[in-house]
Amino acid sequence: MKSIFAFYASLLFLISPKLYAQELLAVSPSPPDTISFRLTSYNNIVLEAVLNELDSLDLMFHTAANDMTLIEAVRDRLKSVTYGNPDSVNSWGGKGTSRRSSGNDLKIGNQNWEDVLIWENKHSGQETDGKIGLDFFKGQILEINYEQNYLVVHPEMPELDKGFEELALEINSGMRFLKGSMQLGEESFGNSFLIHSGYAGSLLLDDAFAQKNKLDSRLEIIDEKILKDSYGNELKTLKALMPAFEMGSIHFDQVPVGFFSGALGRQKISVMGGDLLKRFNWIFDLKEERLFVKPNANIKLAYRE
């Protein structure tokens, strides 16, 4: 009896390390994936990507986008993409048409996506071939380090460094907004801002807010520009300085703000763009829809012209 017991004990000893290793492999989360990026002079995040194991791309990471898009200008050099017939689409500047391609594979860093739908349009951020959005990292924790130019994809919430502050996050139609407050004279104006890394400036105000508070007559206009959306629609913007802006406990003085001229009702949401975003490191908890920010070394940089 003793020898039989010893036999089964030795057999268990031989088998169990392998079974234990397999069990660990099954339950252990993937390690964090760090992806370097390039920040352009237009405050756009550029990621190196490979499409269908064949085409190399520079993609803008766009916090206000859901799908993947590629611009028409790269069509001729792509060897692995086939588009169908155009469909009607809506954009922030009006309506347009776009072709689409399904069944694509995309790789960025160690992240791989299958059966990716691609929309074709006219424009993306400068120096990029197209864009991808936050939804590509759904169910994970995404860290954006604007100070050292990298993203980290965490499978679980990491331990936060000292200085991170949680900001209230609003979800509307799949897009992520945060609250901000502007000070003009003795008046304070609260508003919600779409987190929009594809916009190069700091704040872009919606038409209703700008009209209601008569900003074109109460603020000194310092510049005028023409913006184009992804489908080529043109919009004229006015640029002014807002005396004070706050988000959470963070305070800014003399922040550039833009708003549209001659298109009342078209710009329906206010936007926070790259010129403010780059002054923080961000952690998007895309499991629980929470947001954490920490000021970084860019906090006192001059604003982009």
C-alpha cells in the first residue's frame, strides 16, 4: 500500500508543475504594452502601424473618433486595401461621401486587430495617412504620456503616480467630455468639452455658447482662420483669449479660444484640443469609463500660434 501511495505521489509531482503552468498562463493578464509616438508641431499624436501585414502607415490617434479612416491621397500606394462604393456620411462641417473597406488586419506595437472597417476621406491630421480612435482600446486602460511621447495599454488599472486627479467624465453618443469653467470679468461660464486630440488648438467653443455669451463682442479677436473637416467642408474660425479657464483644480490664464463665424448652429459641441491635452498625462479607464490627469513638464509652454 505504501509503495502504491508513493507511486501516485511521484506521478502527481511530475504532472502538477505542467498543469500549474498552464493554469497560470490561462489566468495571468497580458503585460502592459508600451507604444512610442511622435507628437507633431500641430499637437497630433502619430502612431506607426502595419495594415494587412503589408502596408506601413502613420496614423493619427484621435480621442474623438471611433472608426479607422484613411485619406484619399494614400490610395495609390496601398497594396492591401480594396474599397467598395461610396456611402453618405455626416461630419462636423456638413455632409460628404466616403468609401469603405472591410476585413482588414491592423497592428500597432503589440496590439493586433482583425476584421477592421476602414472609411476613406479627404483629410487627416498633418503628416498622417489616417486615424484611429479610443474605441480600438475598449475594455482596457490607456495611458497617454505627452511628456515622454508614449502610450501604455494596461490590462488592469495601474497604481497611479502622485499628482493624478480624477475628473468627471461624461459619455454622450460614444464620445467623452469633461467639464470646464471659463471666467470673463465677474462672470463664470461652465461648459462641457469633447476631448479631441485631432484638434490642434486649445479650446473650440460651440456656436450656441459663443452666441449666448456674446463672445465676439466681449473678447478681443486676435486671429481668423479657415478650418477644413475630413471631407473638405470649410469653416471660418475666430480666435480670442479667454482670461481664465479651469478644469478640476487646475487653473489657466489667458487661454486661446476659437469659435466659428457665419455658421451658427453647425458647431454643436465645444472641444478641448491638443494644445491643452499635451500639458497633461492622461489615463483613460475604458473599463469603468473613468479619467485621470496629471500636469506634466509642458504645462507652462507657450500656446501654439
